[in-house]
Amino acid sequence: MVLDHITLSTFRNHADSRLDGTCQFNLLVGDNGAGKTNIMEALSLFAPGRGLRRASLTEMAGQYGDGGFTVGASLIADTGQDAVRLGTYINAARPGRRLVRVNGSDASAVSLGEWLAIGWLTPAMDRLFTDSAGARRRFVDRMVLAIDPSHARAAARYEASLRERNRLLGDEREPEPAWLDGVEAHLAEYGAALSAGRARLISALMQELATLPEEPFARPALSYKAGGPLLQADLAEALQQNRRKDRAASRTLIGPHRDELGVHMAGKSAPAALCSTGEQKAMLIAIILAHSQLATRGRPNVLLLDEVAAHLDPIRRDALFDRLRGSGAQVWLTGTELAPFAAIQGDAAIWRIDGGEAMRI
């Protein structure tokens, strides 16, 4: 199944763009600032969350619209089954709330994950291994979400319980133990589910990475560093025992909000943060490719690769295209010119993007 009949209305610099006749490979070509990444961002909104830029909804609304936007697409099977129409939008009257419709009926953003899995790689992610632990947790959670949509609920409920516990800890008066007991019970329940999802994902990625060749992309070795006990009962007990220390800090010091993704370059035994930028990029691509293989086994898979080909040498570029061709994912790529995509140009749907307009070529 693939996304097709894609429409963008007053989304960033796209007043009214339509992309029809998609393929496995889809190329968006144009100058910097033409609106290529805006289309990628619009597609990323068919996953739960804030999209590939993590921008606010008001930032996405077109400058010349009324403060709202609409993005639509059809999920089409080559078996002749009826298409599923997906849509996400905001109303100018309530610009802070993203709404979702599936086949014309109201739905939740989380429910989008039940229809398709979406992953992406952007230039901003090149800093992942030197970025904060929080950035790596979000990276892991997004990969889990593409495979298990229920992960979003566990994450949201954990964050809500964490905020409540931190509020109680920060009160001037000593909080009632019974209140903390109740909040910590929820925190331990959702925290254990959150940790379990992350641990399963990293284990599955390691198994998938082990099947991939070491060249031309450096093979990363991943590890999951838990920020607290993994089992629900153990986490609940640890939270209770840590109350005095947490109250002194006015925040919760243990739990999956302190988790860390460990990444080393296999064969070199070097932390990814200390590797060259080229090695880091190669390891990141290897992780994205391994995750795409996992995601394709569940629901239809869409992979968004923003400006990835221009920064690879011809050998790695051809290897990337070969792996993508056999991945089963629908792939979207951006670039300023067609030359880097020569190996797939004959198999791709291509649009020239210029000033927020998309023209099929």
C-alpha cells in the first residue's frame, strides 16, 4: 500500500499543492527554500506526534491563509481494495489543536499509527549522537511508535503522571503519602510499559543490524541504558524509597525519563559521539534502514529521507538505493538536482518544487 492523491492546502508555503501518481521512489527536486521539506513535513503528520521538524501547529499554517491548514492523502493498495482517505488539519478558530479524519470520520492522531508506519531522516538528525539524551529518547520512542502505536498512550500517561508527582514534590507542604502512592502507582505502570517498548525495539534493531553487511555503512552497536528499574513493582518501590531525595531536588530523579540510548561503532569500540561526522551519518543511516525493515513487517511503511543523497559518495548512494528498493517501503527523497538520483530516476515519480508549487516532470 502506498500514499497517493496527496494534497496540501495553506500548509507553510504551499497554498494548494497536489501530488498524484506516486511510486515506491518519489523525488522532490528544487532549490533550497522551494518547499520540498514542507511536503516531507506534511507527510510526517500522518504519524502521531509533532512531525519531523517538531514545529508548532501555528508555524505550519500558511502565511496567506486564515490560520488553518489541511493535509490529505489516500492509502491505496495495488490489490484493488478501496482506498483509505487520511486527513489532518487545524481550524483557524482553534489553531493549537490538530484534528484527524479517517474516511471522513473523526479520529485521533494516535490512530494514524494503526494505518501506516512513518520514519524519517533529516539533516538536523546528524547531531543525534552528540545531542542531549532527551533527543535520543525521542528518536527511540518515534521508532517504537512506528511499530507499536500503543506506545504513544504509555508515553503520554507517563509524562502526565511525572508532571503530577513533580508538582507534589515541589509543594512547600509535605505531600500526603497516599497521594504519592496513587501517582507513583500510575508512574510505575506506564513507566514499565514505556521501558519495555524501548527495550524490545533496541533488541530487535540489534538483531536486524546483525544481518546487514558492515560495508559500506558502518554498523552501530546499540544498548539500552535504563534510568530506573524495568519492572513495575520494582519501579514503584524505588520511587517510594527515593521520595526524600526527589523532594530535595524538586523533581523525579529515576525512571524512564532518564533512559539513554548507547551507540558505539562496532569493530572500532568507539562511542558514536567520538566518531567522525561521516561515520556518524553512516551509522544513523544503518539504524534507519534496519528500523524500516522492522516497520515494513507490520503496516504500510513510508520513509522520508530529506537531503540524504547529496551527502553520500556514489558507492554509498547506490548501496542505499539498492537497500531501499528491497525494503518494501514507499520512499520520499529530496534534492536540489536530479543527478544524485540517476540510479533510481527511471523508477521514480518526480516533482519539481518551486515557490510552494509541485509540478510533475
